[in-house]
Amino acid sequence: MTYCVGMVLDKGLVLMSDTRTNSGVDNISVFRKMMFWEQPGERIIAVMTAGNLATTQAVISQLEERTKAPGERHNTVYDAPTMFQVATEIGRLLRDTIDERQAANGSAGQGRFTASIIVAGQIKGMEPRLFLIYPEGNFIEASWDTPFFQIGETKYGRPILIRAYDRSMSFEDAVKLLMVSFDSTLKANLSVGLPLDMMVIERDTFIAGHQRRITHEDSYFQAISAGWSDSLRNAFNELPDYSFFAQADETA
């Protein structure tokens, strides 16, 4: 399993992903799930992946291969004129890869090779955009009503995002919010784990402006984790006390 979040702000885009991949409790590995390609001053395209590792690696490898063979085939990340067309082509590539894997293994329709992808980026002269691509190759785009996307193990980290997200927040606050979301997920699900990869794409810069790998030794993440736990306990203790006797008096 995995956990990835892409978030749209007025200032740009913020992305974070974990790196844990497991096939049972005794086979845990670390694989990077965030990749990006940039042409400084022109465009930056980033993807985060969740699902069957062989499937997602096949998609990323094909995208990477196209960037190294200009002119020989359509270069999705560098040649597509809009982010919509980038998402369309990556969606087609994901769908075709899943279909090929399932057909080759005689498991069409069983979903063994399912995967999903978050695509984020900006092309010069256009707005930063964020897409969620489904295994079928279709996708949706982030909007004012849905300003962030999650893939993988989403349920544990979602409540804090819904309560605390603000489109006008700073990049620093957005990173702090994502760290709380990931800490909540790490605490609840062993299939999501450190290190975490984080990247900020500031509007109209067309570069990965701030990248960071967050490891077990990261002092800031440790402080966020401990501080959030303490804050939750304090908030719980400050809630009104429940009384069995008061309830009995009310029903008497």
C-alpha cells in the first residue's frame, strides 16, 4: 500500500508521498513513488503513483524513456501542449499497461495490476493543474470544491486535510498540514512508512523549488508527530466529561 497527496494552493502545488512497498509483513521495500520532469522556464510535470508496483514502474519507465529519445516517439511530458493532454496521454498509457499485464497473465478483469496516478504541474502561460488518473485511464481535475487528491491508503489522513486546508495558506503551513496527515496514516497503517518525499512547485517558476526526503531521523517530523499526539490528548481531556449519573437523572 502507499499514501500520496497532491494539493493546489493559490501559490502553486504541494506534493508528498511515502516510499513503502510491501508484499506481506516480511517483504518490505523502499521505492520512490514521486517523479518529475522539468524544462526551466517552460514547464514542470510531476507524478505520484499508487497500486501494483510493476505496473506503475512500467508506466514511469516508458515516460522516462520517451524523454531520452526525442524525435523518435511522442514525448508526453515535454511535447504535450497542455496539462490536460499530459493527463490524457498518461491515462492512456496506464490503461494500456494494465490491459497488457492482465492479458499476458490471463487475469483480465481481476484487478491484480490496478494502479492510480496523481499528475501535477504547470506549462508556461497556463495555470498550475492537478489531476487524478484512475486505472481505467479516465481522470478528474482538482477544483475549488476538490482542491486536493489522495491515492493509496487515504482514510486516516483525510480528516485533518478537510478540517485545516485553506487555499490561501503558505507553502510552509501546507507542508506542516501534510506532515500531520501522513503521521496520522503512519500511526494507523503499517503498510505506509517513512521515508517521505516532498516537493513544492511554486506558481510560474517551472522548477521543483523545494524538495526534501523526510526520514526517521528528521527532527522536524519527530516534533510534528509528538506535538500532534500531545495536542489530540489535550483536546480530548478538555472536552466535557460524560456522566452515567447525569444521563440517568435526565431520563428519570
